[in-house]
Amino acid sequence: MTAQDQQVTGRSRPPEIKAVPVRHPGRWVAVAVIVVLLAMLVHTIVFSTVKRGTANQSRFGWSVVGDYLLSRQILDGVVVTIELTVIGMAIGVIGGVLLAVMRLSANPVLSSVSWVYIWFFRGTPLLVQIVFWYSGISYLYSRLSVGIPFGPEFAHGESNSLITPFVAGCIGLGFNEAAYMAEIVRAGILSVDEGQVEAASSLGMTRALLLRRIVLPQAMRVIIPPTGNELISMLKNSSLASAATVTELFYAQSLISARTYEIVPLLLVASIWYLFITSLLTVGQYYVERYYARGSSRNLPRTPIQRFRSMLTAGHAQLPEPAGT
């Protein structure tokens, strides 16, 4: 070892750097403001009262909410809302798949018809479409028939009896949803690698078999998340069927509030039911997404039950061992 090396090694080590964490006072101020606002909101919702008549009552009328939350008229409205959502979404999904396949077709007529349909139904308000199916059809055609074009009729009936308010609501919701689902399905189909499509075509698969066995199973990973959002939107848009006098949840609470003059409590009743059904749909969407993620992810996301069990296991593992062990 040379004298220069000894001199270098003999030097004293520099003092350790003391790392001082960066302080963010603005974050704590924001948290304090949010906590105060939340406390004020909870106090207003739960404890705020107003004098009505000779007694003080809750400003939000929670007693009225409890009286009507499970009433027969509200429950019937919930059932009709679910029926509108399921039927409208079924029409939308089936129509959306057909429109997406037509849009991607090499036939210019099919592609153009699909584009015009999507352009029209996405460009006009849903409320206008529901009212048109409810009132416009009977205004334009007093009688509807099925038969050979420009030939004999096989069956016919009055439009007022065929297009009932419920049918008008289902058709309006379903036909409008088909335009949005067509773009979602088209995006899912285009997300599949073209090499797989070419390989399947080289094996002699028909276009229908190729779509059913190769394309759609892989496209579902892209289709499912926005479809879940559309299902939740369908649930809320079903309230527009009240314009066609369909006694769904929103229209049912409107009838009760018009009779009792309890506007805010009945709106809270409807909101609670919408939130409850939306929560169930959100949980279902999570498990469907998890099912279709099996082929794309080695480790599937844990379910809420599995997360809860892992928290219990982690907490048990961190417990101190008893003395003397």
C-alpha cells in the first residue's frame, strides 16, 4: 500500500446526512377543512330539525323515509325499474353486437346502415325517443301489421294496444342503448390481435365461427367494464320512462309526493333504492371482470372476502407472542 493510499484511507468519514422529511402543511389544512365540512354535512342530515306545525321534525323527514321505503307502491316501482333495465339492456346488447358486426363488414350497405343508426340514436335525446315511441307511433300509424311487403297482412292490431307505455319504455331504452353498445363491442373486436384472426382464417374457420370462438372471448376483457357502466346508466335512465307514464321507481315516488307533499323524503327513498341496486350491480360487474381476466393475468385480483381474510391473517400474525414461549 502506498503512502497516498494510506493517507486516503486514514481520512475521517464524512458525517452522515440527516434526512429531513418534506412537510406538507397544505395537505393537513385540506384534510382539516374536509373533516369539518363532512361533520357539518352529517350534523345537518342527521340532527337538523325544522318546525312543522306545533312540533319540531327532521329537516329531511327520515321518519317519512322509513314509512315509505318498503311500501307496496315503491316496491312495485322498483320491480318495474329492474324489468326496464334488464329488458332494455338485453335489447341493447343484442342490437349492439349486430350493429358492430355490420359496422366492421366489408359490405358498404351494411356498414353504412349501421353508421346511420348509431349517428341518429346517439345524436337525439333519449327522452325524445321514449316520447316518440309512446305518442309518435300512434300519431303516425293508427294500426300496425305484419305481412309481406306490399302484399297480404298476416296479423295486425291497434298501435295504442300494441305499444303500451311499458313497451314504449323498453323499446326507447333498448334501441338507444344499442347505438352505444355497438361502439363498445366494435372497440373490443378491434382490440384482438389481427394475427390470431388470420391464423384462424387460414384453418378454414367461417366468419361466424371465428367471431364466436376467437374474437369475442378475447374482446370481452375490453367490453365488460364499459358495459357495466352502461348497465348502471340504464338503471338510472329508466327514470325517463316516466315521460311515457310508466310507473317505475321515480314515477311511483312522484305520485306519492304529489299526494303527501313530502317531496324531499320521497326523493331520498328513490335515491336509496337506486344506490342499493347500483351497489349490487357494481359487485356483479367486479366478479364478471375477474372471470374474464383469467387468461390475461397470472394472479387474479382478490375478492373482497379474500381481502378481508388476508387482513385478519396479517393482524393475527403481527400479534406479540405470549411471554415464556
